[in-house]
Amino acid sequence: MKLKTALLGAVSGAMLMSGTTAALAGGHGDEITVGYFLEWPMPFQFAKVQGMYDEAMGVTVNWVSFDTGTAMSAAMASGDVQMSVSQGVPPFVVATSAGQDLQILDVAVSYSENDNCVVREDLEIDKDSAGELAGKKVAVPLGTAAHFGFLKQMDHFGVALNSLDIVDMAPPDGAAALAQGSVDMACGWGGSLRRMTEHGNTLLTGAEKEELGILVFDVTSGPAGWVAENTDMVAKFLKVTADANAMWADEANHAKMLPVIAKDAGMDEDATMATISTFVFPTVEDQLSSKWLDGGAQDFMKGVADVFVASGSIGAARPSYAENVNTGPLASANGM
């Protein structure tokens, strides 16, 4: 098993790109590029389609989709992407632990029920027989929230990592491999997780994972240098996102927003509603509280990093991740 080699290889590539092309990040004053996920429906997509970001920020916002948060880190390191919406905390921690200068700008979504590992149904393994996973082949998107949850679950069940054949697969590929029977367990989120559960079962519910300290949330992130040079623009971006979340919180807007969000996410409306109903979108006030960006996220990132170090996935953790959280733009957005 070469978790550390694979994960550090990806991070090293990102850091090399960061040193050569990061200057491109602010090179186009009339447009920016933002990363997001398909099959991951969120209220911001209504604002995205309606052009609300472009109007509020006074620039053209180009959107590019990714399969994993690690790919988002690499794109931000290269300067190809200026911000990423809904980047998982674990890939953010992997990148910043390796020295990439990224900052959390807001809490995009909390979703303990929508990120998990699924065991192939014919194995008939559940939480009471999880020890039978030893020797099995597992598809895990390394350096992601699903990877962190996988590590914590295996530790909880006492399954040694070196007893597993762990392969690095993006969630769509993991879902296909599970359906084909070429892996015994796969980990992922969103539409991929929904497809995985058609062929197997989860070991723990979202509530059970939270009891083990497996919080699952994503953030909006960006390179610290670019954010510092474009604070007003970032604040306006976060304000549009917050307004879209507030719109969705009012069920009277669902009929108007759902078809737009579903189409943009590449999903049908039923699947979109089933997915987004498992999400929580904290208000700006909540995000600025001690539970989230005023201490909670920083402490959680340190915990994630320590788990990755203990598993051999990364070489070392930062002493603190406080400098990787920038609440300035969000606080400004709160006053707009």
C-alpha cells in the first residue's frame, strides 16, 4: 500500500506548478475562474446560471468542474483557478500541510450523510462484522473528505490499513468499480455515493460518524495572495453565495430554483432533491461562530492532519492551521 507516495506525488506536482505559473492567477482583470463539482447540487448554482456572480463582481466568472478536491488544489496552485466552491477540508489540509498557501473563505456545506464508504452487498459485511474487510480491495479518493472518513472508520473498527488493498480512485470510478465487482468497498460522495449504495451498504450512518468525530464539510477556498489582492471581489462572491443559500432556505423558492440547480449539476430533479436535502448550508453568522471559522474549523483541520500523519498519508502537519482561515471577506459580505 503506497498511500503516502501517491498523495505526496499529487501534492508535489501542485507545488511545482505553484512555483512556475501562480502569477497567472491575477493576470486577467476582467474574468476569473472558479472550480466546483458536478452531481453536487447547491444553491450557488442557481446564482451561477442566472449570472448573479458576474453582475455583483463586475467580472466574467468562468466555471470549471472537478472530480476531487485534490485536483482543485492543483488547479489553484497552477493559477488556472482562483477560487473553488465546496472543496473538501481533507484535500485542503493535504495541500496546506505541504506548503500550498490556501485559505478557507467560507463554509460551503455540511454533509455527514452524503460522504461515506459502501461495502459490496454480496459480502454481507456490516458494522458488526467489519473485521472481515481485512484482505479486501478498497477504492478511495486519496486526500479527500472520503479518505479521512475511511481512515477514521477503519481505526474505529480496528481494521489495519496494511491489511487492505487500497487503490486511489475518484468517486465516479469507484462507483463503477463497485458495480462491476472489481473492488469490495468504495468511498465517495454525491451522485457517486448514491450509485454505490445501489450495489452495497454503508457501515455507519452520518450521525454515527459524527459521534466518532468524523465531521464532513466543504469550504470555499482560494490562494492567499490572490485573495489579498482581490478582497472586495471575494467578499462580493461570498455575498452572492450567502444570498443564494438564504433563498433556498425558504421552501417557497424551491420550485423556481430546483430545475435550474438540477440541470447545472447534471442530475434529474428527484436525485437533486434527494441529495440536497441531506445538506446543511450554515448562515454567515453561524460560519463566523466558534463552531466553524472562529476556532472549530482550525481545530478540526489539525485533527485531520494528525490522522493523515499517523496513517502515513502525509509527512507532517502544520503546528496550526489558523493562518489558513481568512474571515475578513466573509465578515465584509455580512455587512453588505
